[in-house]
Amino acid sequence: MSISPQNLILGTAQAETTDFKIGVLALQGDFLEHVNVLRQLGVQAVEVRLPADIAGLAGLIIPGGESTTIGKLAIQFGLVEPLRDFIKNGRPVWGTCAGMIFLAKDIGATGSGGHVEPPRLATMNIRVNRNAFGRQVDSFEADIPLAFAPHEPPFRAVFIRAPRIEAVGEGVEILAKLSDGTPVAARQGHLLVTAFHPELTNDWRWHAYFLKMVQPNWGTKP
Amino acid sequence: MTTENNVPNSNEESGTWRVKVGLAQMLKGGVIMDVVTPEHAKIAEEAGACAVMALERVPADIRVTGGVARMSDPALIQRIMATVSIPVMAKARIGHFVEAQILQAIGVDYVDESEVLTPADERYHINKHIFKIPFVCGCRNLGEALRRIGEGAAMIRTKGEAGTGDVVEAVRHARTVLGDIRRLQSMPDEELMTFAKEIGAPYELVKETKQLGRLPVVNFAAGGIATPADAALMMQLGVDGVFVGSGIFKSGNPAKRAKAIVEAVTHFNNPTILAEISKDLGEPMVGISVSSLSEKETLASRGW
């Protein structure tokens, strides 16, 4: 049983099985990738498709996927208000890529294709531009230093038709930037967003960071 | 910001394998719909499609019209790309690497090297590794899937029989691929080389598939899906998502049916919800029973 930066980076960390449950919004997208990381870290993971699935969750991850699809399905199956309540009650929520769009208060210009404002929770004080780096041909990976672990090696981040954080409001802290200064990860209290996909890599430091938002002493038991 | 002329930092890299496979991972649990006009594309996006396939004729019409089916007019594809914010795919003929170069030049998000079009090469597929944009390819069994991945396909779809509205071949191909993988998982390692030889697949990919217990890339179902129940059937068999071609825009009420199929893929394991969303969808596409087709009329037999 050990959680060190080294075995988080290598994806070999093993922790005590948690007594709390983390939900992963499973309407569309790469929710299983998040579920797999959580389970390998000893966390009970629950797929959330209907409002009833939210009961008893300590935190929630909104995965990557197509933001218009996820937004429409969330409305159709009555998830928007229950998820807003979940956030109001102070439960930690982490959005990756499409999940970041789903949490953002404002949507700016769309980088490619027609402009659509996908339905969303609109709870986090950021403005996000969809597909802001371009189409798939412009999707990329990059090393980013981590504000919460400045002495550790950078994180290899995967950006897929990624959104860009264009502006941040009050109470929002930037956690990672590209080399040109573009912010790509941010936190506002118990809300976390990343424009990239930690669930596509074997480096589990972002998942560990989120689990500590849920329970500060997570991973510290010997 | 990461195009070749404007790389801000040398550690930023585009067109990598992880980025190619990654887009397919974002499409999982979703429906990719064939569209022939920007208006169709808008309807598909409104219905919740996770991507669209831009083409001039849906497979059902290709069957009726006959003749040589080729890559669509780039202008049509670009009009569709300008209309929707979701990813846009387009088809190139099997082996026609110049059609694929053209599709990359206009910036489509995924190329489908597709048996629905008339093959340009009866021996070789496209070398997909050398492209920056990712490819999806059809398969009927594990050997065919791993050959395509070996050539660089970053996503696989079972072929089914496009343009029929008959799900039987999609089921056959999904069961064959997934059954081959289950068989592989129970094999001792000393049998893998002979198995690789028998199915005509690269040995390293056979080993990797055994270890993962699934294909190394995302696997969708395609070819004959016409109803929400068809889509949920394929999901319960174990695929990651579905392509719907003629099934939507050859039906009585495309907008409603498209939305229902999207919902069915999310709630594929919930028969109560499936019953609700299957109601009052209007006429499905008429369809052709695959068993009435001669071998020469099938599209799935194209690809080597």
C-alpha cells in the first residue's frame, strides 16, 4: 500500500479501498476510462445516468466526450437541477474537457464549425471557448508543470479538440498552463476543471489531487 | 496553435497515436450519423449525435443507384464542417490514399476507409500511420480488425451490411470479433503465434489484445442499425458505440428517431427507458433482408 508521486506518475499506486463513492457521469464519452483509474486507486466508482444514481456520492467526475451530446442527455433525463444541488451542497466536482464546458458559466466563440452553446450546469466562474485549438488535426499532447507539485516532473497532457479557458473570474485559481501561458486547468473551491484528459494517461496525479479534494487525508494511511 | 508552422514549444506534439485513439475514446457511448446535407447535419447535432459522417449518398441509395461510389465532393464536406460544432468524418475508398490526403487537407476529423465505397485497390489498404488525422476501418473478425490496426487504424467498426436496415450482419460481426477475443484470452501463450498466423494478424497486436481483453482501440458497430433496440442490442453485445447510416434519414421521422437512438445508446441496459423511447417513432427505413442478397451484392466482403 503506497501513494507516492513516483507510483502515481507510473500508474502503479495502490491505496486502501475507500469508504466513499465517486460518481462518473456516464451519459456519453470516456467515462469508463475514469472509472478504471478510480478502481485501480481503490476508489468505489459509480456510473451516473439518472438522478437516482447521485444519492450517496462524495464527489463526481464529468468526463470527456461531446459537450452538446452530454448536455442534451442531461436535460432529457432530469440531471441538471440535481447536479446543481450536488454542487451547492459543497460536493467536489471535476470536469475534463467536455466536463469543463459543462461546468463553465460562459461560452465564448467556437473555434471550428457552427456556433452552438451546449446546455450546461454553468456554475464555475470561467469563460471557455469550444474547440479553441482547432480541429482534430490540431489535437496535441504537451508537458505541463503542475502548480500543486512544482518539484515533480511535468504532466504529459493530452488535448483532443480541446476547449480553452479564455477568462477566469473571482475565486478561480489557475493550476496549470501551456508554455505560452494559456491556462489549461483551474480550481474554484470544490470545482476542478482540466481542458485535457488525465484519464487517457497512466499518470494518476490529477485523480489523486481530486480525491484529496474529496477527502484531504486520502492516500495518507500507511 | 500547434500546426506545423506555429509550434510554440518543442514538447508539444500533434498527430500522435494517443491523440488519434483519444478522439475515438471521446466518441464512446455515442452515435455517429450519416448525413448528406448541412441540414441533415444540423438535425443530427440537435438530436445529440457525437459526430457525423459527411457523404453524398447514404448506403441505401448507393445500393439503388449502383455505379462507382467515390469520396464525396470536398465542398459538400466543408459546408457540413462549417455547420456543426461536433466532429465530422468522411469516407475514402479502400486503398485510395489520395482521397485520404484530400480529406486531411480540408481538415476532416476522422477518415473512414470504407467498404461502402467502391474499392480502389483490391490488394492493399491505405498506410494510415503516415497521416496526421486518424482513420476508422471496418472488420468482420479479429484478424481483419488487427490487420487494420497494424496499418494504423485508430478506431475499428464492425462492418455489418450497410444500407440494408437489417441488423443481422452487425450482430454476426460483433459476436465474431468479441468471441475471437474471448477465445484468445483463454489461450496459453505458446499458442498465440499459431493463432496470429491462422487469423492473419500481427503477433504483437494479438498479444496486446489478449492482455487487454479487448481491441487495443475503440470498437463501434455499424451496418444495418435502424431502431433504438438495434443500437442497444449492439451495446449489450459489448461494442463502444454505434454508427447509423441509412437508418435515420431513410425513416419517416429522422429527428425523432435520431434522438431516440442517442438515448438508447446511453440507457442500453435499461429496458424500461428503452420501451419509452421506442414509442411513436414513425416508419423505420424499409430495408432489405440480407439473406436475400447474393454474395456479389454484399458490401462487407470488400476489404482484405
